Amino acid sequence: MSERETPNDGGTGGASSASDAELVYHVNGELVPASEATVNVRDRGFMYGDAAFETLRVYGGHLFEWDAHADRLAESCEILQLDHGLSDESLRGRIEETLAANELGDASVKLSISRGVQPGKLTPSPEVDPTVVVTLSPLGRGGVGGEKPWDGPATLQTVKTRRPSNRALPSKAKTHNYLNGILALLELRVTGADEALVLDDEGYVAEGATSNVFFVDGERLCTPSLDGPVLPGVTRDIVLELAESEGIPVREGFFTPDDVRGADEVFVTSSTREIRPVGTVDGIDVETGPVTRLLSRLYETRVEELYES
């Protein structure tokens, strides 16, 4: 699955004051100091991972691609049949209240909605009293000349853990159930790689444990198809849009690990990483080439427009 948090200090709009003081979170309609923020131990999000979430970036006080994140959150909740009854405007308002309380202009924000507290049985009740939580971390200024939330190109390692079929666990639902990704990342402890290259049951590349994967084959930009168990990343969509605007041929399909290992360029994407080039795949060196640099520059320009608005 894709698009996770990468904490970082700094940023504009008072980020330094937030990093010096305790952060404030938004829990069920109230602003609460982070050290006091709790959920009920019988909450289904805690007990079963029965919850949906979105992680998004805030640049200069602007929620980046909010509409896309809100739409994906709504789709996740629809798949879970979790009718929380809250409007997108209400959810956005809670995020903005949390940013204001922390005096943060640049941040990584996580919005979570669980089915709430219900009787201790696996079968959900139709009535839902949702638990809604907004947490955040300061994350440095983005855009042209901004700070990168990573140090240098990533190392990518193919792991044994497989992504489950869509028939087993719908990949379009971004839920709190992250055991599959955790198992993949645990495999990286041996080599210390930055990200896992996760395959599907058929042995085709699906995605990273916490990112979408792209590679360049000649002049063509390639990425695993959403017909497989691949989360439709918001940053993934932006990259495809930017590639189309530049006339870069794109192929969404089914690829083997050898396709990625032999690629001219490789990079991974997520809301917090943005576009991170990959330096090695299973120990094989990969160059940061012109396509990666171009798309990164275009992405930075899009972010920079938020600061100028």
C-alpha cells in the first residue's frame, strides 16, 4: 500500500513553534494534547483494523490535492460499508482546526475514521458512531528549492511477502489493516533497504510496502496496473498526469521484478515522499535519469504554486 508519513521538523507558518511544544491532535470533535489523545480499547479500528484513513501533505497552509484524498477516503468507506455520516467539508474543517491549533503551515496529516465502539463481536452493527482522529507531524517546506523528506536515492528490495488478491482484501480500500505491509518491511531488516518491492500472487510487481512504483524502459514510463492489487495513489495519479502533459509514453501493465531491475530509471511515490528516485534494486545500481528529474521538477512546480496563491 501506499502513501505514508515521514516525520520531519521545520516548515513555514509556525512549524518551529510546533516542534518546540507538544502537538495537538483532533479526536472526536475536540482538540487534545498528543500525550492525552486516546481511543477506546474496544474501538473496532484498534481491535480489528476496521477503519479507513488518508495521509496528505500541507504546503503553506494549503491541503494538497484534498479533493482526491477525500474521494479516495469515501471510496474506502464505501467498500467497508462504513457510513460515518460526515461531509467532506466537516472532515476538512477538522484538519484545518488541527493545523491552526499547532500553528503549522507545512505538515504531514493523517485523517482516520473507524467504525467506532461496538459490541465485542466481529460482525459489524449497522449503526455507526465513528471515531474520527486527525494527527499530524511538521514536515519541511516543499516546492521549488524546498526540503526533501528523504536523504538521497532509495534502495529497493524484492521481498517474499506477497500482496493479497483483490478478492481477499480490496486494494482500493486504504484501511488500518497494515499487517501485510509490516511483514514486507520486516524483511528489510537484513539488508537495511529503504523500501520493499512487493509482488502479487502471480509474481508480478504490485507496489512498495508504502509507495507506488514507477520505472523507465527506454522512453516509456511504466507502472503496475490498477487491475492488480495496487492502491490508486494520489501522487501516482499526478505523475501520470504530468507525464501525459509532457508527451511521455506511459504503460500501465503487469511487470516482473526483472523488468524493474533492468530499467533505465526507477522511482517511488507517495504523498510524503513525493517523487523519490531509486538508486539500487536488489543490489543493482540504477541511475537517476532525465525522466525522473523532469517529473520531479514539474511536481515541485505544482507544489510551489500553492505558496504563491
